[in-house]
Amino acid sequence: MNAAQGERRDIPAQSNHEALSALKAEGYNVLVDLTCVDYLPQGKSPRFDVIYRLMKFDLDGGNDLGRVEVHCSVDDKPVLRSVSDLWPIADWLEREVWDMFGVAFADRPDIKRLLMYEEFVGHALRKDYPIGKRQPLIGPKDGNLPMSPSFNILKPTIVGE
């Protein structure tokens, strides 16, 4: 990781909240991103890395005073403590990580799906998610939406042709 990106720190899963709380106390007042990586094909153990990207932001001058990337490795049935009490934006980011990767966050007020629809089965960005898996469809049982042409029927046209 280069200087513009900041430093990397690895923390244990069981103390993610305490470690991130300490970083917030050090002045990392912005949670820039929260994401996950699935290392299934590489055979890495633990399988997942949950990554928190934090920034020290000078509220008076508007300057970036430093960044840190925090990696938290978790196994196949991952559960971490939520950090939405430290950074409210984590509410949305944790829902996205749960929805796409299946990483659960304990003590959460709401963990419903964010990107996928409620009937979706599984977690689409896991490396073991079957690529050809059929999912329940949204909408009327016959698949026809009134006054809505099918996306597959429409063909893009280039302006001026």
C-alpha cells in the first residue's frame, strides 16, 4: 500500500469493534468504505477478509490527514460486531456486505437485503455461488408487466443513424 492510500492493519475478528473504536479515538473520524473479499479459490484460511477503510478528516480545513485500511479475517460462517454505532454510514455498508457475501453483523438494528430482492436465495458475490443458479423472479407470475416492454426486446440505437 502506498503513502496516498495509508497503512494497513490486521485485527482479530473477535475484537473488531474495540480496535475500530480505538482508531476512531485516534482521529479516524470517517468510514470511507467497508467491503469484503472472498478467497475461496486461493484456499486462504480464514476465507473472507472484511476491509474497513478509514480517514482522518480535518473538519476545519477540509484536509485528508491520513488513511488506514483495516483487514479483519473471518471464516465460512462469519459474524462480526457492527460498527454502525461508531460511524452511522456503516449501517448501509454492513447491509451490502451481508447481502453480497453473507457476512453477518451482530447487534444490528436491521439486516434486511439492500441490493438484492428479499426472495433472492444466497449471496451473489461468494465464489461458491453457482453461476447458472435460477432465482425467483420479481413481478407478476406470468412475467408480463403491463405497459413495460421487455429489456430483451429493446435494441439500442445510435443517434444519427
